[in-house]
Amino acid sequence: MLTLFHTDGCHLCEQAWQLVEEAGLAAQTRQCDIMEDVDWLAAYRVRIPVLRDEAGRELGWPFTLTELDDWVKA
């Protein structure tokens, strides 16, 4: 399971989600709006969009489809 930290109205977040969809990862990715949790807001306020995996690894924006694929495979 992956988590995409985002917020509404963030065009970069929308671009990141498009890459997640292109990579075929949408079904295994939950989207978490950082405005819903004070800890998420503190951690990701100026960093979104950020993808995190179950091991705690993070992939911060900007990233390409190739970089996303490589990160998932690593």
C-alpha cells in the first residue's frame, strides 16, 4: 500500500496522482489530505505531493513516471 499526501486545489498533487494512475498504482494508493491531520500538515505542508510506502520510504515531488517506477521496484 502506498500513500499520497496531498491537499485539494494543489495542481502538483493532481500531476502526481496522474503519474500514479499511469504507473498502474492507483488501486493500491490511498490519498491523504494533509489538512485532515495536524501531524501530516506539519510534516508535509511545503513538501506535497509526497508518496510514502509501508516501509516509510518517501518519494517527494518532482518525480517522473520512470523515477516512480524505479522507486516502487527498489
